[in-house]
Amino acid sequence: MSPRNVLESQQSVHAATAGRRAAGCWKLATGQALSLHPDTHGVLQIAQGQAWVTLRGVLADMPGAAVDHVLLPGQQLTVAPGQHVVMEAWAGSGCAEPVAFRWDVLAAPALAQPASTAARDWECGVVQPLRDLGQALGQGGRALGTALAGVAGAGGRFAVGFARFALLRIAAPLQRRPA
């Protein structure tokens, strides 16, 4: 599966820059789009949010045509090799929320090892949210560090300004006194 840029006016997610494998649980933020060109059969399943999915490519009854789908949590879409999938958060109910989804590659039946539903639920329900929490805490820590550095800089500038003010107030009257 190789992701490509989708829309130049929106940010796009790339599997290579996200540092993750192509298969697994993913989260797509509002305002981002994802473009997939799978090399093998796969299943796209929505875990959270609503996704607007455009499927283009070799369809049995409409070769080269594009079909739009709005997928809700729990719904899935099977994608064949050579098809192009573009997905983004859908704001059908008024406010778009991030979309959490799972992409699974379908292997040949003889080679397929059945993945337990408990393992997939653990990955999507526990591991992925913990990764998201770790990223959020890291970003919060960096923001707090930046804010503290700004406060320390402002405090230093205040101290220097106050010292200059005090010296001018004390030194000016002393210089004006006749000797």
C-alpha cells in the first residue's frame, strides 16, 4: 500500500512520515485527508467518527468511475488492488470529529493467520489511545516549557526595567542637589 498526496489545499497523512506500518489502527484528524493505493486486497473499518470515502478504480460494473461512501463506526469497506481510496472526516452531523479506523490486509486464505478479535480490540481500544495520550502529553509538556521560558524572559526584562527606573528615580534627585 503506498499513500500519496490527496488535496493540495488540505494536509495529507503519509504512512511513511507517520512512522507506522500500513496495516493497523490509525487516526485521521479533522482537516486531513488520506490517499491509499493498495497493492493487495484490504478492509477499511471505521472505529470512531464518520468518514467520507471515495473509491476510484477498477470496479466490476463501472471501470474508472468513482463511488462515494459515508462510513459510520462499525462499518467497513473492502478495497481491491489497484483501486484508489481517498478518506477524510465527514461533518454530516454538524461537527467533524477525528476518524479512528483500521486497515487490514487480506491475505490468501492458505497463508492467512486468523487474528483474534480480542487482539484487534486491544490494539484499537487500548494501545492506539495510549499512543495518542503519550503524544498529547509530550506536546503539552513542550507547550508548558515554552510558556515557562516566556514567563522567565518576561520576568527578567521586568527586573532590568525596574532596576533602571529605580536608579533614575534615586540618582536624578541626588544629582540636582547643590553641593
